[in-house]
Amino acid sequence: MDRIILHADVNNFYASVAMCVNPELKGKALIVCGDPEKRHGIVLAKSNLAKQYGIKTGDTLNEAKRKAPDLIVVPPDYKQYMKYSNLIYNIYVQYTPYVESFGLDECWLDVTGCEKQYGSGENLANVIRERIKNELGLTVSIGVSFTKVFAKLGSDLKKPDAVTVISRDNYKGMIWPLKVDEMLFIGKSMKQQLARIDVETIGELATLPIDSCINMFGKVGEKLHAAANGIENDPVKPYNYNELPESVSNGSTTEKDICDTHSAAVLIYSLSEIIAFRLRQYGLIAGGVSLTVRDNKLSAFTRQEKLITYTASAQEIAETALNILKRNYSFTEKPPLRMITVGTYKLIRKDEYAQASLFDDENTKNTKIDERIDKLRTRYGYDIVKRGIVLNDSYACDAKEVKDGYLPFDKTKNVTDDNNK
């Protein structure tokens, strides 16, 4: 028996939440946009009316206003997004424990067996859609199918406020004519490689010999071929499933150029503090540190370094990242920086790590100090303790995501923050 998988996608989530918070905005041409004075004047979301003017996510604020002079611009409000996301997920889990997050506003639900109570997956999808509309004031598009990939395609096919069923009987007619990059996990690079062998639709990918897919993309090619043919069987993970992330990182784009090592160090230390705090919350330690920088000419590079011992110490992470910067960047010879991202990788659970090095003594000392600081932050708020290097310095990033010493667990594979999204 086929599974019944739903993919639910809230329509224009950021813009819709803004209209729920302020009902006077309903029915207006509205965009959610970063602060142009902080160089983040990019459209993050738009209402349906704004979309009708041709405004697209990623447009600059100036481009959007040229298309719709009377456009209403609102700033992002991540506190409200988290609130509404939690309310939505609270509805989903009333129908199945298998609810796999794909972001704040998207998820899969495995509702196999729902026929006994709801008649069909389509009927249940409509029940959920109506509940979200009536209780929260949001609309949602839901795809119903027998695989996760097809359910995701279904939610994309008809918007807003719709349910689309992709079955064994109709999937070739509905799915195979679509462009190949509309399928999950096929990006620009894969699309270009497939185009070189005249594969431009999902159907052409499905009928391509599997050996050709494997030769081009390895194991990923095998999975893509299975997905296009409707034989993908990736399970929907339980809602409380905490997958070990591959990396924890934090980045910030500054309001003004970073012109010297001290200013870079201020930002690196403040980013590393939040990264280390998150690692300790997850019970993880890192075996490597990465650094990504972008200058004010938009040129970027990434370097990484393995650590001698695993750590969740902000001091160790920051010092390693700063050393990477000093070895690879000269402020006297290159343009000023505009963005810095610090990352940690090779993550393992702390309780699985056996200390086996004399270097661990200093590492353990730093981590214990950080853990004591964590307790203070948990009780009094994240900003109760700060490093001297970041005090009263304009290059220090803030921690908007940290509320009362707590950062919510991110259910994505890679846990990444950008303090100025």
C-alpha cells in the first residue's frame, strides 16, 4: 500500500504574518524588506498583490518601488514568525507524530492510514488547510502524494490556498512535463549538466538510463532518478527528531567596512560566542573551524582548519578563526571586508568524546568557564555577560535570536544564523 504524504507550504509566510499582526495591511501591495541603510534592502517576501506587480523575492527595494510606487514596506519580525510557525506546527502534530520541518513555513506529514477517519489524504489536507485559515488567518497550499518529492511538487503547483493530489495514475501527466529544476535538490549546476545531454524535464530525467545518472552525480544521481520515477521512499521524520547538524555557523554583514584586524576580531569573537553557546546547548563539540569573508567588492573566499582537540569553547573557536584570517587576508593589500561568517564542522556529541590529549586541559578550562556563563545567560539574558573586546564596539554583532539565554533547536541539517537576514 502506498504511503500518504502531505507537503504543507504557508503562502507568502512573512508577508502573511505581517498582515495577521496588522490587519490594516490586508489586501495591500506589501513587501517584507531588510533595512536599506544597513545594506539589506532586498525583498524577502511579498503579498499576492505585490506579486501581481511583478515584484520578486530578491529584488532590491528600489526595483520593487519602481514596479509599484505605492508599495508598503515592512521590516522582518522573526519573533512573530517563530510564534506563528509554532502555532501552525501545533495543528500539524494533532494529526500525526510524523511531521518533518522544511523551514518555518514548510513541512511534510506522513498521514498514512488516515482513510479510516478522513476518507482520503485529500480530505485531511482540506481539513488542515481550513483549520489554519480559520484559526490563524493564514492560507496554505498542500500537496498530497505517495512520495515526499511529489508532495512537495504538488504544493508548488497550485497557490494560494489549494490542495493538489499527485497519484500513481496522474503523476506522469502532471509531473514529467515540468522543468527538471522544479524538482527538489536540483539546482543551477545540475540543471546545466543535464541540459548538456538534452535532459530538460523531469520526465526526461526519469527515462534517462540510471547508469547515466550515476555516472554524472554518483549516489545522488541514483536518488534523483528514483525521485523522478516516483520510487523514492525517504521517510518523514518524527516531529521531535533532532538530527545531528553537520555544521553550526554564524555570520554578519556589517553596516560599515571592516578596515583592520581589530575590527574583524571584534566581530569574530561575538560570532564565536553565539556559535559556542549553540554547540553547548546541543551537547556538541567541534573538530574544525571555518571562516568565510566577503570584501566590499563582493569577492569572497572560505578557509578552514582542523582543531587539535574537539571544543565548544568560544575562545578556541574565535582564536582559530582569527588566525585563519591573519594567514589569508591583508588589510593593507586588499579591500575592506563587509561580511564575515565563522563556522564549526566535524561535530560530534560531547558525551561520545574521550579526552586523549594534554591540550585538553586548557580547552576544558575554557569550556567550564563558558558553561558557567551559560547559566548566567539562561537566568538573566544573553547580554548579561560580554567579552571585553566586544563592549561598546560598533563591529560587534548582536544576538537577536537569543532570548532569555535560549536558542531554539534548528531542525535543518546545517544550523546557520545570519544576524542581519
